[in-house]
Amino acid sequence: MKTDILIVGSGCSGLYCALHLPADKKITVITKSDTESSDSFLAQGGMCMLKDESDYQSYFDDTLKAGHFENDKTSVDIMIRSSQDVVNDLLSYGADFAREADGSLAYTREGGHSGKRIIFHEDVTGKEITSKILAEAKKRPNITILEYTTLLDIISDDNVCYGAVLRLPDGSLEAVEADYTVLATGGVGGLYRHSTNFRHLTGDSLAIALKHDIELQNIDYVQIHPTTFYSEKEEDRSFLISESVRGEGAKLYGKNMQRFTDELQPRDVLTARIREQMEKDGTEFVWEDLRPIPEEELRSHFPNIVEHCKEMGYDVTKQCIPVVPAQHYFMGGIRVGHESQTSMEQLYAVGETACNGVHGKNRLASNSLLESLVFAKRAAKDMVTHYADLKKKHKLFEKPDLTVYEDSKRLKEEYRRIVKEEIKKRGQAHV
């Protein structure tokens, strides 16, 4: 198989990158599952944007404070300054965001923010954004999307990437030649007992990066979301109870229904307070009370949360719900520059699998979609700029020995083991 650009992952970052590549380039997007089983579809609360220049410093400071001031300041500046451009793109694709009576964009607030700067579509903002990007990608004749196709390895020589080895839906193996390869494989939630991520997101790209000596950064920086619906079933993906719920007034209580903390603290701080309360109470969850939010707003702004709780036997207009912290987001990953280049030539990484330092040690709520889109577009622009300089043009493609990849199940388990051990080694023992 031969393509100009191979993109591994069909979440918002991979697809948005594809949309900003030249129409005369053949682009192949692969995804491990179906196109809608990416965490981009699961994002609830919204996406940050710079409303106007008067909010710049406050937004910048909030991002650094949440990240414990370990953020790459240039990355933060790029993200904030690029936000309006990204929103304009999304609007051109048909994305629908909540509006005020005068037709202007409506904004909500979440934990760690000093004001309202988050645009949203009910409580399914990720689905609204990513579905519109996916629909746009499907219109482009130069973009081919292959579902149930798994990345097994990249093909490299002398620190240059020349393509990848894939397992196709029928189980067969294929070596793919590509001028550029983009890793957009998402996070590591599949390694955790409680996680809001899809279970198939197991950090495969990190294992491949370790194998090829590609630089990683801060891979023990894993964000735990304070509030997910508590389930006794280990196989269940944790259902997110959005940050926006607390932004609109929801409260947290211990087992004796006493309020124990400020609900709008950054996620890592609030998670610590919740865990302290659970230990004090001897419980596996705390209670979240959505009743301070007017019922009409609950049903219009958070319809999916209301419905999920109803399916689980809770009427949020009349009773509290049980919530527990769960793995949610990966701030570390494959180290990249401000144009999303990895330490290997002709290889880029975007989205949650990449680390450009924008989030520091802890991501500010609703910066994930924005960061993924901003730096995916920068990756596409950088490829266009440097296409003529490719080393690939001066080297024949050498097809690898595919027999070493025949036992894909064993390889998958090996990748999971490698990533889990590496994250533990770097400091996070509860993987």
C-alpha cells in the first residue's frame, strides 16, 4: 500500500489535520475501531476560546495555574491566539454552538476558570465538533478512511519514518509507504480500572515510540476527572459528569450530606479532596447534587447526563447521584515541538498522544479539544511547508519482514505491558 500521508487515528485532531492538507495529496486515515469510537466524541463540557483581547491574560494565567506553572508558555500562547481561527473553521463545517438571544455565542464556565469562556453544544460538544469534521473529511475525494485497522509499528531507518505496518480488518498485514506519518492515537485510559476513555485506547503509540527511541515527555502526568458516575461493574467505561455541571452550580456532599469542598477548584485539587472524603467516610463514592441548577436548564444544557442518570435509576431533579474520580486525560505523551514534529523526521504526533507542554502538569478544563485542533492544523501546515525537503525522496522504501507481526494479540498485550510499566516507573503506580 502506498499513500502520501498516513494519519493514525480518526478523532478530531487526526481528521482536522487531514482537512488542512493539500487536495492533491493522497491521505489515508486509519482507526482501530469505528470512526465514532474516539474520545473526541465523548467530550461533554465544551471548548475554550479567546472571547476578546481583554480575556487573554486571564485565560493565559488560568491555564498556567491549573498546570502548576509547568506549561510551555509558547504553546499556551499559540493555543489561545489560534482559538478564534479554529472556531471559524468549525462554524464553516456546520458546527452548532449555543447562542444568546442576540445570536452571539453563549459561554459557560468550568473549574479553574476565572470567567465564562467555553462554547458548547448541550453536553455533547465533542460529538458536535467531531461529527462535523468527520462529515467534512468524508466529502474530500483525496481522503480515505479505513476502520478497524490497527497500527502495529512504524517503519524507520536512521531516525526517519517511511511508513507503518498495519493489521487490516480481515486480519492480514500490510506495509504502508508514506511520505509523512501522523500519530493521533489518543490516550491511555484503557490501562485503568476507572476511566472515561474507550477501552481500546491503550497507548500503543507510546510503546512504538519507546521501541524506536522517539522522545517522550511527562508520561506520568495523567489527569483524573473528579466526577464520573459510579458503577460497580469493572468493565463499564466511566460516564463523565461534566465539569460544566459544577460550573452551573452543582454541589458535592459526603455520606452524611455535608458539603466538604469548593467544587470549582482545578481537577487535580478537587480529586484529592474527593478521595480524602471517601477515605474519611469509608465509601467508594461521594454524592453530587444537581438540584441547585434550574430544572429547565438541566434538561436543555445537560440532556444526556440527565438521561444517563435516569437509566441508572436516578432522577437528578429530585436526588443526588454517586460520583467517583476516574482517569480522564493524558497530559504527557510523545514529545513534539510547536509544529507537532516528533524527534523522528517525517513523523508527527497530535492530540492526546502528543505532548507539546501546553497543559503542564494538569489540564485546564475544556482546553483539550482546542489544543488538539490548533496543533493538528499546525502539523498540516508544517508538512506542506517542508514537503519538498523530504528525505523520503532519496531513499527506496524497504518492506519489513511481516512475519514478526503475525501474532497481533501477543503484540497488543506486549504494548500494554510496556506502557503500563513505563508509566509506573515514572511515578504513577495506580495504573
